[in-house]
Amino acid sequence: MADVLNKLNSANYVTVKVTDNAIVNGNNLLAAYALAKTRLPNGAALSTSNRLAVILPPAKYNLGTQSLILDTQYIDIIGSTSDRSKHYITSNVGEISRGTVEQTANNVKLYNLTIENSNTSYSLQYDDFTPAAYFADNNLNLTYVENVLFTSNSTYVWSMRVATQYSGTFKDCAAGNYSFGYDSLTSGTFISCTGGAYSFGGTGYANGTFRDCTGGVHSFGGDGGEASGDFKDCTGGTYSFGGDGGTANGTFIGCIGGIGSFGRGGTASGDFINCTGGDYSFGAEGTASGTFTGCTGGIYSFGGHGGTASGNFTGCTGGIYSFGGAGENPGGNAGGIFKDCTGGNYSFGGGATADGNFTNCNGGTGSFGGSGGTASGDF
């Protein structure tokens, strides 16, 4: 962040005047942004290479019922220190299609901020009209946000606008429940970001690039959504990563999900390397047709509990009734290619059908088509 400030010269920034009065500071912030829009830094029009920054010294900026509307490209909002809590922008906005910070311009950068909507009167809805701390237009792919906290009580208004595509770049950011593209497309790049329940494309599509991100329950395309992006070292809660009837068809490396994660009740057809899921994970009660290497699941994982394990599995470990085991559900099939894998009791088509290819695999009692099943594969 210091590098960003060091690159600015006096022609390329406007500093907000701060006092010990948060309301005055909020008005000064709005005035500084209005002034910035009139500037021609270095005597030239604003552009990608001739940006202008509004610098916020440490202070609280209370906008009341007003909004900071970012409607001009190439004007960035930058907190002057790396402690985002020291540059606190708040409002009490409770009207439809409003936010503390509203953004319509695409090419905008935000750094080192806390943005809050403190409203406690709006009747919370799950549509893209409900007020939020950050109310951005749909699909702003050139937006860059770093070290910003979006916050609200998630009881009356949202921390981030929901049902909205987030296609920009977010780094070291945090928000509450239903953030980062709930019920929409999360198609941007997200690095070291944290969201709550249903975040990162929950019930929608998590088809971006995700690194070291953390979501809550039903995150990353969970709750019947789709996790088709590129995920590395990410952690989700229960029914995350396309869980609960969804699809996990992306690339997953070193990711951790909870119960019912990675396509539970749906399809796990992606590439999974060194991932860990809970019980009913990796296509349980559905189809595990992807490529799985060094992955670990709990009971009924990898197409277990009457599902189908038709993919390619190497060095994977599951619990009882895993790898196409029948469990309490009828059916079940272990028809894939399995090498150096370990399951619990009644795994690998236990109580069902084991007609795949098995090399150096180990299962417990009733495995490999046992317990009244069929073993017709290559062992």
C-alpha cells in the first residue's frame, strides 16, 4: 500500500480535511470527491495511466443518510494507512438501491477502508435492490479492491449488494453473510478474502479465481449452485463448493469443505488435489465423476450413500459406505478407476455394485460389492 501512495504526486491526489466531528468529516469526504471530479491531473484527462486519488486520513466519516457515489472512472479512494479500521466510512441508508458507497464507474480502486451501513429499519430482502454498505453495479470487471472491510448487521441491510456479479479483483477483503456474489456470478479474482454464509456465489456460480479464501455454510457455489472456478487453499463450511445439490466442476487444490461439500447430492466432476471434505462430501448421494488425488472424505463420501463413483481416484481416503457404497439408499456403484485408496466398512460399492478397476485398495467389512452387492470389476 505504501507503494501506491509513494507513486502519487501532488497533482494526482486530493486529501480529505478531517476534524474531530464525524459528520463534518463525511461532508468533507463528499466535497473532496466532487472536487476530484473537476481536476485534470498533470493537465490531462483522467485515464488508466493518469489516475487521481482521494486520500482519507485516519478518521470516522459519517455520511448520515447520504452516499459516496463513485461515478467517475480513474478516481480511487485510498485510506492513508494500512489499518483499514482507521478509515471508517459509515452511513444510515435504508432506501432501495442505495448504499454507503455506491459504485457505477468500472475502473475504480479502493484501498484500506472500512465501509459500514448501520441502518436498522429496512426490511431485509434477498434481491439486488436491498441496501448495502457496498452497493456496486453489476459486473464491474476493472474494479480493484484491497484491504477493505464491508460491514452491516446482516439483519436489516447487507454488507455487499446481493444478486450482483462481482467480476473485479478483491484482495485481503472481508464481508458478512451473502457477500461476494450471492445468487449471482462470482467471476473475478479473490485473494485472501473472507465471507460469511452463502458467500462467494452461494446458490449461484463461483466461477472465478480463488486463493486462500474462507466462506461460511453454503459458500463457493453451495446450496444447489456451481463451483466451476479455480480454487486453491480455500475453506468453506457445510454444503460448500457446490454442495447440497450443486455441481463442483472446477479445479480444487488444497481446499477444505464441511459436511456435504464438493457436490453432495449433485455432481463432483472437477479436478480435486489434496482436498478434504466432511461426511457426505465429493458427490455423495450423487456422482463423483472427476479426478481425485490425495483427497479425504468422511462417511458416505465419494459418491457414497447410493451414489456413483465413476471418476479416477488415486490415494484417496473415505469413511464407511464411501466410494459408491449403498448405505441406507438403494443403488450405489463403484465403476471408476481406484488406486491406493482406502475406505471404511461397506465401501467401494458395498451393498451395491463394484465394477470398476481397483489397484492396491483397502476397504472394511462388506466392501467391494460385499454385503449382498455385486463384485464384477477388475481387482
